[in-house]
Amino acid sequence: MSSKKCRIILLIAFLLYATTPLYGAQPPATRHNLCTPPYPSDSLLEWSCVRLKPGDTLEKLFGDSWQDVARFNRIDRVHSMPGTRIKVPKTLSDIKGFTPLPHTYAEKASLSKFILLDLTEQFLGAYEYGKLVFSAPVTTGEGTNKTPAGEFFITAHSRNHKSSKYKIHNTDIPYPMNYGLRFLVTKSGVSYWIHGRDVPGRPASHGCVGLYDEAMQKKYYGVPKDPVLEDAKSLYEWATGQTADGVFSLHTDGPQVLIIGEAP
């Protein structure tokens, strides 16, 4: 065999390896209609329901506005698959920097850091002295696995946390809960965390609060090719002041967390 043919074979093998998920995991291939039920903030602008077709991607359809469309639909790119119905604003500029949360929260103006989670809107906001500095779509508890409402505090953090009970879909791999912020431990010992996970556009967790973590998705699913949405990391670093990897640590003065509303 010629050296040229050898180089071609090696190149093909490398490309196949580079595009294969490191752990061989696949996300659940479930299509959803994200147009119903509507969120309260949906009534503030005109939009239409669009079904994604084969070959469609958020980047291809919406260009530089794809992140705004993703946040408006509370969905990540992995779950923006053909057959899924999403809400598309009549004017994309209407959702630039989209958030349904109040830009000020006077009741918590005395707190240097405060987290508001609106279950009805499926959105989380980080506030400093009552002013919104960061917001993100979330996925919360599904069905009977409700995310508890009320006032809590961040009592622990864990940069590389993993579930002790749940696995990645169709694998034996413990589900990663990167950038974990614990806000509740029940009397029966059940812990509730805010952490990185899949965000499929609807409540889908077992009670925890999930934010974008595309780096995790690339590691386990092989996509997206270039991770961009890293809200879990941003919130973790804001709440803890840590940018490096961190082991499980307790907090005595973590941010207050207020969870309101009811999930769709």
C-alpha cells in the first residue's frame, strides 16, 4: 500500500474518532411542541409556531440571534431536533437579551447576592443589591418530582458533582451535575441542586434545577461541536467566586434563593 493511501486512511480514522462521543452516550430522541403551554411572558410579543425540519439548526435559521431564540424557548441545541416545534418571534430583535424576570427586585435590595427562580416562567435570575446581573432559562422538576417553592440558601457547592441515583440516558454513567449549588436537604436526606444538565425546553428533572452546560453535552454526546451556552458555569462562578475546579464544600453564607410560582 502506498504511503499516500496510508495517510488518507489514517486521516479518515482520525476524523471518525474526533467526531465520536467520548462516552458513546446519546441524548433522548424526543420531539416536543414548545409552543404549548405558553409562558405568561409569551403574550408580550408576536410569535408563530415553527416545526424544525431535517437539516435545520438554530444557527442556520436565526444567525446571530440563535442564542436569543434558544433562551426564549428554554431549549438547548442538542434538543433542537427535527420535528420539535419552537416559538419564533415575528421580530427577532424583540427577544435580544431575552429575560422574563424583573430587572430590579426591591425586596432584596439589601442582599449582595440573591437568586430568583420563577417556576412558571422556567427562568432563573441572579441579583446584586436588587439589580439583575444575569438570567438564564432552566428546566425544573417534572410531574410528581416537583422542584420545591420557598426561601432557601446555597449551603454547598461541588464543581464536578455527579448523581448518586440517576444515569445518562441508555448508559451506566452517573448523570453529571457540574457546577452544582445545593439549596435544600430534606428531613429524609434528599438533596436539591442547581446544576448543569440538558435543557429540553420543558420541565424534565427529578426536582433539581438545570441550566445550560454545552461542554458537558459535547463530552458525553459529541455535540454541539463548539460549546457556547455555559450558564451553569457562569452562575456557579458568580455564586462561589470560584473559577477553578472545586470539590464538595459547605457554605455558611451562600446566596439566598427564592423559588416562586408553579411549573407548567
